[in-house]
Amino acid sequence: MASITIRNFDDELKERLRIQAAKHGHSMEEEVRILLRRALGGVSGPALWRMSRDAFGGDNGVDLALPARDDARKPPDFDA
């Protein structure tokens, strides 16, 4: 199971999360897991792959220029 750390989390937002979690009878961690599941729509597996390809594939991707390849360096001479 993975874990994440969220830095620069606004104090007011944390307090609202704490209150909402308490209202629902959850820990703040569980409340965040529930919110993330809802926000991501429960998409996983092949559907998630398709969404990723739709968002970043084809014309939506980024074409990076490949660096020029120089000749390989001369191998060391161990006979000298």
C-alpha cells in the first residue's frame, strides 16, 4: 500500500478536513482516501490507461528533442 506526504497544506483546509472527517466518523486519513476515490471516479486498470493515453498521447504529448549522440569514447588500453 502506498503513502504520500502533502507539503504546504493550508491550516484552514486541514481544519475543515478534520471537521468533515469527524462528522463522518472517520479519521482525516480515511476522509482523504474517500475524497480521492470520489474525485478520481474509481477509474483503474485499462480505463485508467486509456484516460492517460487520451490526455498525453498523440498530439497531446510532448515531443522532446533527442540529444546528439557523440562517438563512444575510446576504450582504455590495458596493454600500455
